[in-house]
Amino acid sequence: MTRLRIAVQSKGRLSEGGMDLLKRCGLRFAYGRDKLHQRAENMPVDLMLVRDDDIPNFVASGACDYGIVGENVLREEQLAGGRTAELEIALRLGFATCRLKLAVPVEGEIRDLADLQGKAIATSYPGITRAYLATRGIDVEIVEMRGSVEVAPRLHIADAICDLVSSGATLQANGLKAIETVFESEAVLIRRKGVQAPETDSIARILMRRAEGVIASSQTKYIMLNAPKDRLDAIRALLPGADAPTIAQVAGRDDVVALHAVCRERVFWETLEALEKEGARAILVLPIEKMLA
Ligand code: ATP
Ligand code: MG
């Protein structure tokens, strides 16, 4: 039987999240085997564990059917030309979110984008950086680096950097501040555009449907609370991204109802405090393990 081949980063920020997602989609792998290749025990799926930069080309060339990669890497490879133009995003995966940002020394003359004219910028993303600045009429010299880009200004290799940022702690530790967001990224599932091979397409569809459920449920919560009947409209208005809730009677109470709702957005403490202010009591927020909408 033909097996679906998925490329996943072997080690790094995308490997744990990628493997975790696939396991939550029901795939089971035997541990302690070949490091480059993992065979699912319960479905016709094989994983290729590789460097993330290679994933777009592996999928484009047909060596793998799908790949899990940062959108930043996909975009960079596509700007480099070649067969990666034939790739498309099959599903946004909602993890490994980060931003590609232009950053400059805190102590320095460069304040905004216009000050970058004619300057040297160190980056691992020459394609995205150049394209972004070109559309804004700014001409720069790109200094390509594979890693540790944040040290470039201190070593006088470049005047500014364009690098991935999640918390901003690395920038701060290196005396840099961000002046512009160039690209927003998250992990994405990629494949070749067009008709998929029929032997593997059915298994890919099943996995993607499950993945959508896993992603949706990780962002979704089940809220239960007791609400005074006369405050029900105000309480419903506070529920973030809720479908029509279930309203049930509370034994022995005419003035209070129980409300259950699926909330498709993050539920913050502020929301719970606002609900409490409106008279909601016994508020419970529960994680949802699986969901087929
Ligand atoms: P490899 O050896 O596989 O090439 P790498 O060093 O290029 O690994 P990682 O640092 O593991 O890769 O990052 C992989 C992806 O994780 C990035 O391309 C990006 O999409 C995402 N990511 C999320 N947050 C960050 C961050 N703070 N810094 C860098 N990448 C991040
Ligand atoms: Mg890499």
C-alpha cells in the first residue's frame, strides 16, 4: 500500500509541536528507531525527519507529499525561485508563531525605516528582507548569516538585523530594538498545488480533518456557569466567540439558570471577572480534548 510521506523538522522549534500534532491526530510511532525515518504503526504514514530549510524543496520535488514548516522558511524558499513556486499551504497549524523584525542598536542614529537607506542588514532571510524593503524604496546591502544574527551590529558586520523574534528577549539582551515587523509567521502544512495522488489523498484528508479539530480544540474552551435569569443577555454578550449556548434549569431555583457554551476564542481572567460582575456564579472553564465541528 502506498504510504503518505510527511516531512517534519528533526530537531528544533517545529519538531516537538509537529510530532505532538501528528500524535494528537491519532498517529502512533515506535520509539527508539531510525532517527531519519519514522513509520506510523497504525496508519499508512511515514515521517521524514530533516532540517526545516530542506522541507519546501523535499515537498516540491515529490520526495515527500506534505511538510510541516515555518511560513517564513516557505516564503524565503519561494522567493529564491525554482520548484517551490508550486507549493501551497494546506493548513495553518497555529503554533511556532513568530515575527521577522528589523532591529537596530538601541544606542544609534537609525530610528526608522528611512534611516536604513544604503545600510548593511544581517539576516538569514535575504529574500523576504530585500523584497520588503524594495517595495518601500529602500536599497540595502544584505549580509547573509545562518544564525546568531543578533551579534552582527556589535561585530560591525552590519548596521541592523532582520531576524525572527518571539518574546523580544534576545533583542534586548543584545542591545537591539525592533523598528518594523516584516513578516508574521506560524507553522504551516504544505503540499504541491493541484491534484494529489489518489492513493494517499484519502489518508491526507482524514489527517487534515483531525488536525483542524485538534487546532480548533486547543484554542477552544467549554464554559459552564450559573446566571441570574435577568442578567442572561449581558452574560451571553461577554462570552468570547461562543455559539448559541445551552441553557438548563437549576434544581430548586427559578431565578437562576445554568449556561454551557463552547468558546472559540481565548478565555482571559478579565472575561471571568466581568462575568462574575454581571452575577455569574460557579464559573468553570474546561479544556476540550477532541472536536469534530
Ligand atoms: P534546522 O537545524 O532544522 O535548520 P533552525 O535552527 O533553522 O533548525 P529553529 O530555530 O528550530 O530552526 O526554528 C524553526 C522555526 O521555528 C523557524 O523557522 C520559525 O518558523 C519558528 N520560530 C518560532 N519562534 C522562533 C524564534 N523565537 N526564533 C526562531 N524561530 C522561531
Ligand atoms: Mg533551519
